[in-house]
Amino acid sequence: MPFPRGKKPTVTAGSKIPKLNATTIENQEEGPQVKRSSSPPCGAPKKRTAFIDITNAHKVQISLPGRKKDAKKTVKKTNSTSVSAKNQTNLKKLSSVSSEGTAAEKEKSDVEEVKPCEQETPNDVAAPEEELVASTSSAAREVPAHLQRQQIPAEFDIDSENSEDSYMCPEYAKDIFDYLKRREEKFVLSNYMTEQPSLNSEMRAILIDWLVEVQENFELYHETLYLAVKITDHYLSRTPVHREMLQLVGSTAMLIASKFEERSPPCVDDFLYICDDAYKREELISMEANILQALSFDINIPISYRFLRRYAKCVSAGMDTLTLARYFCEMSLMEMDLVVERGSLVASACLLMALVTKDLGGWSPILQFHSGYQTTDLVPVVRRLYLMLLAPPDDKLKAIRNKYSHKVFFEVAALPLVNSDILDKALSQ
């Protein structure tokens, strides 16, 4: 069922959506600046601050009433004396005035004014160095196992080279992807098309083919496309949808994914335009609320694209090899049989096929360590991908093939498939 396709809202062909210029905004916000006079108006009281200027407080000496000028020096001198010297002075005072009642009361008041830390003996104040070391080592032993840093073998360490780049999170990169892999178990899907009375796999493939065009027209991130497909599948697995509303579900899912991934997501009117005004604004906003409620507002779904980039880094794959794996991974979005597979597993299978096609080896130990999959785990998915790519192309579904036939993507869609015997040999290792 073809959907009405709208073009990107532009004035002329090839032009882009105008973006706000930072310089223009600054010039609009500045405006004429008028220098204010520091002298008060006639008859007005002079301005003064309550505590002078806080930013210049360290430069100003404030003399409070009842304090002597050398109070600061006295405080410094008091702080510099040792605790043991203070204790000896107090003992001398107590022994000299023990016979006089008034003097004893005075000394008693002086002793009471001493801080608790000043009444301690030197042995109590300073703990021995051995005790500090023992307490530190015991505290290190008490760290829970789940909070201790994971020890990564040197031959499998791919993040230390980014130790100076805080954006790469080199200390926690492995932990982050391990968490995402565990989180996949919460979003496992089944083949939900049997529960959709008016939909089928071909309609879903046409919708995703259209979403690829939307991602290209709006120049959105690839993560936005993958997340939009995930949101669509999870909503369709929970709610029966009529075929006339399928495009509304897909465009709304792309809107939600754009808000989650993009720095400057398209607005609602843009998505109404690309749907050729087939839906009203109220319908799209209502569908957005329905999708979020159906997913319990949990839309941080792990996607295969993130795992693919991580695993490609393990073998230092070139951009041409990564792009070929991305082509396989994006083609897998339209395959209904692969909806049930976890994103990390699909990403691993796509990368393995790209490595074999480029004759770069098979599933190496470093990939096994970071992905958690053995070669035997990838065999069913690799074979399903190979059959999908071996099938003759559908004239209705050509957005992905056209996209990856461009020079920007190294024309990887035009590359011949690897021989089945070579692929079987790589899978048997």
C-alpha cells in the first residue's frame, strides 16, 4: 500500500530549512546600550550594599565594633599553637590558683571555654599512621562486588586510547554497553503481525521504507531512524491499528524519536506536511500521547546501530567496512522475521557479514569479549540476512538501496554478495 509522500518543506528544490543564526540572535538581543550614570538623582539617598561586594570581600578589611585591631593576628597565633602546648598552659593556670576560690572559678570558666578537640590528649588527636592504613585497606575490601571496576585484559582494552576525551567515557564505556545489553531483555518482541487484523509484513516494510526517506529529507541522525522503528514495533505489538492509521503511527514515532535524539527536532507541522496533510494536528498529538502511554514512557530502547559502532571499534574497522555493515543493518529493519532478535545480536551478525565480505577475518576473540556472542550464536541471524540480501530487490522498497548507492556511502549497495561457501567457512570457525 503506497503512502502519500511529501517533500521536505522548502521553497526551492535543493534548498534547506533555514536555521537561526547565532550572530543574528545576539544582534537582536543586544539593541542600543545606554550608559547609566553612577551619581544618584537629586534628593535620592546614596546607594550602599549591606555587606559591601561579596565578590570583593577578600580584598576588604572589615572592623567590627568591640574587636581589637590585632584580633586577626591573635586568631592566627592561636591556630598555629599545638594542642599539647594549650593543654600544658591550662594545667599551669589550674595549679597556680588552686587556693583561691575566685581564681579557681575563673580558671574553671576558662577551661570550659576550651573546645572539645583542645581537651584531648595528643595521643587521642593524632591517630597512628598504621591505623589509617589499616582502616583504608579494610574500607577498600568492603566495596560491594557490583561497584568494583571490571578488570579488562590489556589485549581487549579499546577505551584507554580515549583516556583524555571525557565525551567518550573511557572509564565506563564497557559498563554502559553491558548495561544496554542487559536492558535488551526488557524489550524482546514477538511476531505481532498475527495480532494485527488489518496489517501485514509488506505494509510494515513500506512504512519503514518511507521513514528512511523522512530521515534523509530532514537530515536526522541514524539513531533517530532506528529508535522510531523500535517505538513503532513496540506500539504495534500492544495496540491493534487500522491500515489507514499506520502512517500516523510511523510519523508520530519519528517525532518522539526526534525529540529524544536530535538537538533540533522537526516540529509537528513538518510531520503533518510530509504526510501530505492526511492527518490533523490534534490526531498527531493524540497519537503521541497514546504511544507514550502504551510504552509506559520508557522509550530508551537499545538499538542495533549503537552496538554496531561499538563492535566495529573493537576491530578498528574502516569507514567503508562500517558503512557496509550499516547497510546490512538498515536493510534488516524491514525484515519482520528479525524483529524478534535483539539489537546487539543483529549488529554482530551484520558486522560479521561485512568483515567476511571485505576478507578481514571472522569473529575474533576481542569481538567475543565485548559482544558476549560466539560465532555459533550468530549463525541463524547471518543466514537470514544473507537470504534477505540475496532476494531480488522490490521496486516498492528501494529507499535504502538508493541511499547506500551514493558515493557518500561508498556505493556499498552495489557490492556483490560474498560467496556462500566462503560465508559457511567463516561461520564454521
